[in-house]
Amino acid sequence: MNMEEASGDVVTEKKLPSTPCFPFYNAGNFCKCIAWFIIFLSATFHFYRLFKNDYSGHKCPLLFESGYWIGQQWQPEGCIMHRYSISEIKVCLQNQKVAFIGDSRIRSVYYELVDSIAETVSAGKLHENLRYEDKATNTSIEFYWYPELTDTMEQLLLEWIKSRGKKPDVIIMGVATWTIKKNLPFLSVDYQEKLNSLSGIIKLVGQNLSQSKAEKYDHLSSRFHHERQVIWIQQDPVVEKKLSDSRKTITNKEIDIYNYAAQKILQKTGYVRILKSTALMASGMPEETTDGLHYSKFILKYKVDAILNSFCNNYIYPDDASCCKDLERITKLQFNAFSVLGTCVLLWILMVFTRKIRQINIKGLTAEEVKGYDSFSTAPWLYSEKMYIVIKNMAKLSGIMLYIFLADSSFLYDKSHKQYSPTAFFVVLAVLFVAGVAFRRKANTSLVLNDDQIGEFKGWLILVIILYNYTDVQKILPVFVNVRLAFSFLLFLFGFSHYKYFWYSNSFHLYKVCKILAHMNIFCVVVCLIMGHTYQYYLLLPMLSLWFIVIYFFMVSFPRTTHNIVVNQPISNNWMIAKFSLMFALVFVVWGNETVCDWLFNLFPFRELFVGSDGTIEQWKYSSSLHRYSVLFGMLTAYIYVTLKRYHLLDEEEKWLFSNYKLSIGFLIGSICAFLGYQIQAFNCHTKEFCDHTHSLASFIPVISFVVMRNISARFRSQYSLLFAWIGDMALELFVVHHHIWLANDSFGVHVLIPDYVTVNALVTSFTFICVAHEVKEIRKILADALIIKDVMVMLRRLILFLFMLVIVWWHKIHDVKPTRYKPH
């Protein structure tokens, strides 16, 4: 954010042509109208699709019925499937009984699940029942060898119905291949008859499991529970050319007949979930079988994960899952925040009607008569232009927040896994770079790191960061190192620009400080209230806010040193060196000593600004420690810059930055070498931990090197990219919004407006995302300017109201706690 943005005193709204959405009125408004039309159309489509199959608004059936491969990642239709770790499986299966019933294919799934949690597993004999038991966690996993539908299977199920203690919590079944293998006439008819007679008993088992779940969990205040159920796994297709001679009778045509029969019969019970997606997994990876019948551990692991997502997601409640997981409960604070925004919409509608009526009534009246008409109004604020602008923009913000909430925290829109795509990351960056160069313009000044250039840097850096999150290229360590460097670069620019502003303006009024903080945080605070996230979730905002306050007190504290003071008293410049030394020492002590760091950031009430979703400040400590010197380096660079200017050692109007041509070339070559040296180190960095160890100090080298390369020549310095500067102007909005309507599911997935078309969806969501971010930027400016004004008495009243609201938020946080996960004893 430019300092000039926060200097306005009056709430103003840009005078744009009226509301019609035609391109010849305003290109920006036209694009936003298209974006809102796309959002409305897609919401209508997703609403219809969500309820047409009687899913009752739940995405779990999609995990069971559909999906496709994206590379080596299985993507259920419309939701995100969690990959279960060993520790999570152990926690989920505590005090649980799992039963597998079937042939060798089901047995392989049994072995895969047991292998996940057991240190050693005996192979056991073929064609017999198997059992794994862990007494420490009271976990029981059993396999019953029933390759065909028999009376003994029926007896087993009846026994479970009668005996409550022996009944499993989840039952996984699936048989057919042995019957197909016999290749006898009318066996498929016999299979259907037996399954028909068995379906009634299976229904009773399912009813029993459902009732047991209700009895066990309904009395608990926690909503975390296992999804007890009966799962029927459809038969995987075979690779017929790989089958042995004894299995040649098992054809995919026969498998389809048996699968159809099982689905038709068992669906009627209403208590059996038919897992069809595992067959789709196998059909998409025919190379994952050696004998044509049994599939590899790669496929089996996904089968187990599909079962665990269905059984465990509402108990483990993994962050990166949206399949088979209930929505987060809306807290009272979120409900109240929505109520306030909804009230603003109603007020805006009321103001529109009353203003229309007023225009009709005052038509033809003189100015004096208009004053008289207004004096009889019982609610004159309804006609206030300033109030109308604020309420109108609050209403706009309400619509945006509703879209953000529906996109990220509801079942309305689909969510898909991030696609690990280094190619997309680098190709898109290359295209953006070319576009940025094509839209270059002459800067307003040729100063080093002028406002146009800083805006360009911010735009490029924020694009790198959000594209990195979208394409999920964290696995490439050099990319990870450079994206982290981009974060440091943003903080460096923040320190440089704000130090330079305070240095030259000598303006330290609290009014301006409050306005800048309001501009940075007003939208983020609203999103936190609506989405139920902590402030720390949007890491960049708390980091910038904290460092802005640090910069302010650094510059305003005694002995105050600014440009005007140094001109009159040159000796006072030495105090700045002492202040920098003290600041670096303080940062070293705070982040270098864990005890001091814990004490400082755990102080009440400041702790609430730094605590993460896990209730600790660990994420803040880690991230802030990585970038603890970045802002200080930016401030120090600004100090060196203004000092060099004061002694006329820089020639910013000439061809080269330094009057000595050889010195300029030397700086250029040195900067190139330093930057390349850092990149070599990034490519030789084998672990994130090793890179973390040096980042806080080493990041300054490539940042200052790039700044020198960009500014050493007047030709480069006097031009900037208009495209990147435009993006940089809404960098904070892009950073906050991309968590919810470009990404989704708390940034673990991707927001889907157009299903099944990955590239088209990426383009459309990118378009709507940028339009929304730009609109938020305009709203943020108006609301922040309206909130912070120069009237001291008004600001005191608003401060009291603000403190009262903080008390309300704190009260909600204490008394409206989300249910904690139920952990078995």
C-alpha cells in the first residue's frame, strides 16, 4: 500500500458511469459484471447438481461413485480425499472393530490396512479367516474367507445382529470372481437370488450399526464420531491378457453384469454404501496388476484411504479433506458477523428507496424548500451522501463475503486436489513476465525504487507466491527457496518505502498511523470474523502490521532523526546508526532466545494476534523467525540510500547510478554474481531445515543484488511494468482472497466453478478471483477512509466502540468454543 493512499481525509467514491453493464461505460465495471454473472450462473448450476441426486447436500456419495486420475493423484468428483498417515489410522481405529468379508481381492485390502499399522504381520494360510488385534489400542481387524455367497455368510451376519458385543463397527464386503470363474450356466441368476435373500439381513446389520452409533455418540457434546456402516466394494475390472489359463473365464463383461446386479439389489436396502470408485481406480491404472486380477499396493492404498475417509473423516476431521466430512459448525460470532452484513444490505435497500422517494418529492422545489423538507425527516441520515456510500460498499462487501463463504465453507461448490504441476508454474510465470514487459511504461521519476517500481515488484512477487500455492510445487526445493525469498522481498520493500516516507515527510500523526493500519487490515478482519479463522491464518497481514508499528516507533522515538533534522543538525545522523544497532540487537535477542520469544508473543491480549488455528504461536514463531531481518534490511537500505543522496553520491538523473562508470559496472557485475551464487546455493540445498538455517540473513544478498541490477541503469530505472504495478496495487487483497476463491478448503484444494475442465476452470476462477480482489480494494479504501477521520471526539467514540467489539469477540471466543474431538479412553 502506498502511503499516499492513507492520507485522504474525505470519503469519496470514484464517479463512474451508472449501473448498466456495457463495455462502452467502463471496462473495469464490465469485467466485474461478467464475473458476477459467471458466479451466479455457476452457483445455480452447482445448487441444482448438488441436490438433484438426493445427496442431501453431502459430498460423500461422490467419493464412492466417481473420480479420475490426475497423474498419480486420485481425484473424487467434487471433493478432496485425505491420504491417511499411520498415526491417524491408529487413532481412528482405537476401540474399533473392522471386518472384511470376501475373497482374495478383499483379503489384499485387509492386508494393506493391517500393514499400515502393524509392525509385523504374519501372512497366514490361504482360504482361511485372518485376524489382527492390537491390545494396546483395542483395535481388531478381521478377515472372513467367503469367496461366494453362502449360508455360512448369512449365519455370520445373523450372529452379529444378535450379539451386540461382537458386532464390527464397519463391515467391508465384496464377492463375485469365484462365482464367475466357475463359468457355469445360470450362476449369475443364482448369485442374484442369494444376494436378494441376503440383502434383508445386510439391511438389518446396517440398521444396527446406525442405531449403535446414535446410542454411543448422541449423548456427547462433541460431534466427532465414526461413520459406522456396511460397505460393498464393487469388483475391479481385470486385465484379460494377463490372466492365467484358469482365470480366463473372468471377463470384464461378466464383472459388469455382477456389479450391476449387486448395485441394483443392495441400493434398495438404504444401509449399504456401494464403493464403485475403487473399480474406476483400477481401470485407470491397468499397469498396476501383474496377474490381471490383483492390483498393486499403490491401488490398494487408495482403496484403504477411500474406506478410511468414509469411516474416519468425521472423527479425525483432517484439514485437507472435504469428502465424507461434516461442515464446520458456524459459531455465534460468525452468525452475528453475517447478521451485521445482512443488516447493511437491508439498510442499503432502504436508503435506495427513500432516496428515490425524496428525489420525486423535491422535484421542482427551491433550495430553501428542500431544506425545509429535509428538516421534517425523522431519519436524515438516510439522505446523507457519505452514509450512503459507506452502506452501499458494506452491501457490496456482504455479497463478496457470501461468495467467499459458499466457495470455501459449504458443499455448494466443488473442491479438487491441487495439481502438482511445475510446467504450469514456470510456463504461466513466463507468460506473465512477457505480458509484464509488453505493458511497460515510463515511470513518473527515475529515483531508485520509486513508487512505480515498488508497485511493479509487489505485483510480480505476489503473483509468484499465489501461483506457487495454486500449482503445489512445494516439492521442488529450489522453487520453495525462491518463493520464500519473494516473501522476504515483500517485507524488504515494506521496510524501505515506509522508512523513506517517515524520513522525508516528518509526519508522525496517530491519525495517519491508524489510517494505514485500517487500510491494511479492515478487509482481513472481516474475513476472519466471517470465516472463523485466526488473524494469524493470513500470515502476511499480521507480519506487516507488526513491522509497521515497529517502524513507526523506531522513527518517532527519541532521538528523532528525519531529513529536516539532519539538514539542520548533521551530527544527529549518528543517532540513527545507534538506533539501528539497538534494533538489530533486540531482534536477535527476541527471536534468538526461545524463552523470550514465547514470553513476548504470549502476552495477553497480544497473543490473540499471533495464535494459530492449533491454539499455539508455533507457526508465527517459525515464519516470523525466518523473515525477522527482512524489514530491518529494507530500512537499513533506505537509510544508506538517503545518506548517499544527501552527500550527492548518486546520479539518479544520469545514465548510470554512480558518476564513476567503472564503479557502476563493478556493482552490476558483483550483483549478478551474488544473485547467481544464491541460486546455486538454492539448488544445492538438500533439505528445508538447512535452507531455513541461513535464510534470515542470506536472503538480504539476492534481494539487494536484484535491487542494484534493476536500478543501476537509468534506462531500467525509469521504466516499469504497468500490469505488475496494477496487480501490486491490490497485493494484499489478492493474498487474502486467494485462500478462499482461487484455492479452497483452507487452501488445501482448488476452487471449482466449472467441473471436469481443469484448464477452463483455472482461467475462469482466475478471472473472477482478480475481479473480486479489485472490487475489494475499492471497497477497502472507501471503508477505511470513512472509519478513520481527523475529528478527535468522533475517533474517541469509535475507539470505545472498537474496544467494546473486541470484548464481544473475546467473549465469543471463550464461551462459544467449537466441540473438541472425541478421544476414546
